[in-house]
Amino acid sequence: MTEKKEIEKVEEKPKTIRAMLEDPRFKQSLVDALPETGCTPERFARVALTMVTKNPKLAESTQASVAQCMMDCAMLGIEPDGRRAHLIPFFNKKKNAYECTLILDYKGIVELVRRSGDVVSIQASVVYEGDHFVHVLGTTPLLEHSPTLAGRGKAIAAYSCVTLKDGAVSFEVMGVEEINVIRNNSKGYKPDDKQAPWNKWWGEMARKTVFKRHSKWLTLSPEVHDAITKDDERLHPSHEQRINVATPVSAEEIFNPAPVEERKTLPDEEAPAPE
């Protein structure tokens, strides 16, 4: 009997959040916040509800923290789909409750930069010892990179290269030591956590790091600059806290969620590397 009550308690949370998402006042807030990117308030709420349904801990988070993260996403015009933006539940020991935190993905930051209208193409890559790489600054800046297909050796740098609307090319290069300084000072980084993003996918995290630094020099809206700055300040999830990529769900699954023990998610080792 006790176990049944616990399951019912967990199931009540998504319904409460769903009620919040379906509240006309909240939908009006989404209408006011969402920029013209093609995403409707109904679609945004549906995507957010899918993420809540697929992550029981997120469903247990405080309603206020979930609502705030969704509004932050809405103002940026990015759906909280677990690919471009992540809704991560963190346990707040002081409040003895889970709270939702928004973390932008590399792809989400790229999308924000593309929307500036001044950017035509974006590329971010890691450079290895065996690659042909030329990096020249000064009055005639130059960036050349020809990756070798075998025997690349150790990583030595990462760069971000952007072609602007007027044809000008802008790039940023960071060496491994400089990248690792950022890594070592990032909140939540643990050298002994083999499953942490920096230890498991160093190359992808390096690309994100150099691109984020580069994007701060580009012509972007104050909202985008603020989003990138805030992402630097947020705690990044540990292996246990990371959200698995949500698989498509039917309306039946959303409005009639299965008991917590029956919900299916991908094991952590199958989750794709953050980009």
C-alpha cells in the first residue's frame, strides 16, 4: 500500500506541471516571451512536458524552478528538448528539494549565434599533432587546418572559425593548456569522475569552450551574450545527474505516464557526447 502511494505521489508531479503549462496565464507568458522563431507556445509546452515525463527527478523538482527554466528557454527561443537546451535537476541540500537548472548545449549556442543574421557559417574543431595547422595573427590573419586520417597523435589545440555575412572571416584558437585551465576552474569538474563530460568527451567540450569564447566577440543581441555568460556560471551535471536523450513519446504516454518503475530511458553510456 505504501509503495502504491509513493508511485501515485511521483505521478502527481507531471500532472501538476502539465496544469501549469496549460494554464492560460502561463501560455500568455510564453506568447510574450517567445521570439519569432517558428516555435508556438503549444509546441514549446509539449516539448517541455515530454522532458518532464521522461525524467522522474525533473518531475520532482520545484514547480517554480521548472517554470523559471522554461521561461528562460522561451526568451531565447530555444526548446528545452535535451539536445539544444537541457533541463537538469539538482538536489538542493539547504532546501531539501530538487531544483531545475537550465544548461545550454553547444548546438543551442550555435543556433543563437546563427540568428544574429551576421553569421553565414560556423566551424569548431580540435587540432592534433599529426595535422597540418597554420595559425597566423597580425595584419594578415590566417587559419589553415588539414586533418590527417591516421596517426593524429595528441590534441594540441581547438579553434572556432566563423564566416560573416560581409565575407569576413573571424576565428579564435586556444591551446590545450589554456582549455584545461577553463576545464579545471569549471564548476562541477571532478578529475576522478571518468563519466564526466570533460573526461569522457574532452574534444567535444573543448570545441564548446573555444566557440563560447569566440562568440563573445561576435555581434550578438544582449540576450544571447547574457545566455552565454550565464552558461559559464552554471553547474554542469555529474554522470548521475545528466539527462538521457528523450525518445519520441505518444500523447498517451504524456497524459497517462506509466508508473515510475516502468518508465524507460537510455542507459547513460548510450547517451551521445555533448556538442
